Amino acid sequence: ENMEIFKIYSDPGFTGANINRPALSEMLNDISQDKINLVISYKIDRLTRSPKDFYQLIELFEKQGVDFISVTERFDTSTPSGRLLRNIMLTFAQFERELTSERTRDKMLQRAQKGMWNGGMIPFGYKAENKKLVINEEEANVLKDIYESYITHRSITKTYNDFKANSLSKSRIYSILRNPVYIGKIKYAGKFSQGNHEPIISPDIFALVQGIHKKKVRKLRLYKYYT
């Protein structure tokens, strides 16, 4: 009643377990172009069988001002009670996402406290084996030379000139000289823990480099202040 059919979308031969389906993608594209304001499905699982994907689709419908009706399940977001049910579902979906995110953070913090690497970009000088940092001997030798060069020159630019043939940018060298992973530390959420990987640089060498850097920063600030 008072409805006009815009298009029938059907994905024969495709599973409803995911949303990577041609007709569904076409429908979402039409929704983004404001061609549709209501989606009608025989059952919710004709749209998707994944609760996570369903919540995401309902959120997208809500954002675009599109109602959704499941004919056999009496799920109708064009009615007040249907919108209430939708909002309850979305609230629980948000709660579930936040809970999952919190559990992930807690798990990563526990891993860091145990000295385990949490993934991400592999630091220069190491390689990843079985989710653990292992020394890359070739890169580790270059890294030791970088520290030695900086201690000798006391200049990032001069150190960069010594090693630019290794495809290392000036910012990458700066990061290498400041990264405590090379003395066996793991950083997560702004806190340091003792890692279970083998260090490449001794704490004394690392401390010397940090001292040189701090002196240079202090002098630079004084120079800027008085000029």
C-alpha cells in the first residue's frame, strides 16, 4: 500500500553468510544514491545470515533514512515499535563492539606485560618468526653502525648521509635511534615492559644516544628563545 517497487534484487547461487554479493552491492549503491527508502525481505537471513553484518546494514539504513521490513518475522522499522526494536539491537551491537575492543586491548596489554610483541610494523633489525621478534643479522649490523655513526657525528643529517644507500629515510633513522625495542623493551599504551626478544644495542649505548639528543634539543630551544 502506497509503495512503488523500484527494483527486485536477487543473488541466486550466492551464500547469505556474507555481504559480498552482486545484487546486494547494487542495492547498497542505489541506497547511497537515495533511490530507495524502504527494503523489503522475505526473512532477515535473505539479507544476511551474519548478525554482525545485519547490525552494520541496519546502521547504514538508518544513516540513509531507509526503513527495513522482514515480511515473515514482523520486523518493520517503518513503525514505532520496529524502530524501538532496531535501536535496542543497535545498542547491543555497539555494546558488543566496545566489549570486544576492550577485551582486545586487555589481551594486548597482557601480551606486552609478558614481553610479547603485539604485531604491527617490524622494527628494522628484526624479523618476525612465530609471532616473536628475532634478530635479522644483516640489518642488525647496519643498525649498530647507525648508532656508532650518530655517536661520532652527533648529527641526524650526517648519519643519514652515511646510510641513505640503505633506503632509510632521515625520519626512519631518527626513529631507530629513539626506539627502546633495541635494548629489549616492549612499548604498549605508553608503558614499557621487558621484552622476550634479544636486544641489539646495549643500554649504555642507547642511553648515550638519548643524552646526545637531549643536549641538542636543549641547545636548539635556547637558540630559538634568544633569537
